[in-house]
Amino acid sequence: MTNELSELGVIFDALSYASKMHATQRRKDNKDTPYINHPIDVARMLVTIGGITDSNTLAAAILHDTVEDTEATAESIEELFGAAIRDLVLECSDDKSLPKEERKRLQVVNASHKSQAAKCIKLADKISNVRDISDSPPAFWTVQRMQEYLVWAGKVVDGLRGANQPLEELFDRTLETASMSISARAQSIDE
Ligand code: NDP
Ligand code: ZN
């Protein structure tokens, strides 16, 4: 097999595995959006905005929520995709044994210590989530909770800066648009 074929193979293997692992999950919105749409969105942005073609980075982007949110383990990712992709996925995974507030705090504190590839995946992840919060917010979230998420995401991204300028610029534009749209929503509720 040529290098190019095996690199494409890893990406499609990751799509196949992640789609099976996330099969029964939905995003937190009220449209019943399949969860897999989000990791696909993250990988798509790495290519189309970030100009990233490294197959390990793209496969890890597709797998980035499998260990955190599904039955997948670090061991299963290593067995199927190798240690380099496992390490990237773990860099993008919270430790679910910790309380939520601590996980949130650690994301801010640890962001600047991540590898460049993990920083890029996390940048695209935050763009995708901030956009989703504005366009198809989690059901039952108050405007205040949405605003708090945006502030927190901005703090995480401050630690990721320097990794990929186009992704950072897209995050900044997305955050601004989301802030305006959420403020407008708050105003319409007040009126
Ligand atoms: P959560 O971690 O509970 O939810 C956000 C995560 O859910 C995202 O990071 C994303 O993660 C995933 N997700 C799934 N569907 C969507 C969607 N449609 N749109 C966006 N994200 C989606 O939220 P937080 O705990 O971060 O809450 C945000 C803020 O609100 C925090 O600052 C927290 O302190 C505060 N808070 C407020 C509460 C309140 O009642 N006021 C209660 C709890 C928290 P992934 O990439 O893994 O898919
Ligand atoms: Zn994610």
C-alpha cells in the first residue's frame, strides 16, 4: 500500500470506529443531531480552515470524544490506531473521574502545555461547540449558562494561541457572532 493510501485508510478507519462508538448518542440540542456530526465538523475545519493534512491529527480529531464520552478506552485506541493517535486523543480528553469544575479549570491551565496537533484539535473543538451553542443550543440552558460557556471557551483558547492562526481567527469571529446572538436572545427575553 502507498503511504497516501494508508494515511487515507487511517482517517476512514477512524470515521468508521467513531461512528459506531457514538452511534446511540445525540448532541445536547433539541434537533436530535447525531453526535458524530461534531467530530466530523472538527476534522473538516482542521482541513478546510487550518490547512492540516496530517493523517494522525485528522484521525485523532475524529476520535477526540470517544474516550471521554463512549466505551472506548486508551487501550482500544492504541490497539486499533497506534500510540501516536492514542496520545493525541488523550491530550484532548478530560479525566471524567474528576469533578466537573476541576475538569473545566484544568482545561484552562493545561491548554498551553499541549502539543501543537492537540492545540489545533482543541481549537476546532471549541469553534464547533461555540457555534453550536449559538445556532443549536443545549436544550434547557439559560442565556447565563451559554454566556459562561463562551467566557470559559475563550480562556481555554487563550492557552492554545500560536498553534494555527486561521483557526484562532475563526474562533475569534465565531465567539463574537455567538456573543452578539446570545445577547440579542437575552434582550428579546427581557422585552
Ligand atoms: P457542559 O460541559 O455540560 O456542556 C458543554 C459540552 O457539551 C460542550 O463542551 C460539548 O462538548 C458538548 N455539547 C453537546 N451538545 C452540544 C451543543 N448542542 N452545543 C454545545 N456543546 C454541546 O457545559 P459546561 O459545564 O461547560 O457549562 C458551561 C458553563 O456553565 C460553565 O462555565 C459552568 O460553570 C456553567 N454552569 C452553569 C450552570 C447553571 O445552571 N447556570 C450549571 C452548570 C454549569 P464536546 O466537545 O465534548 O462535545
Ligand atoms: Zn468535542
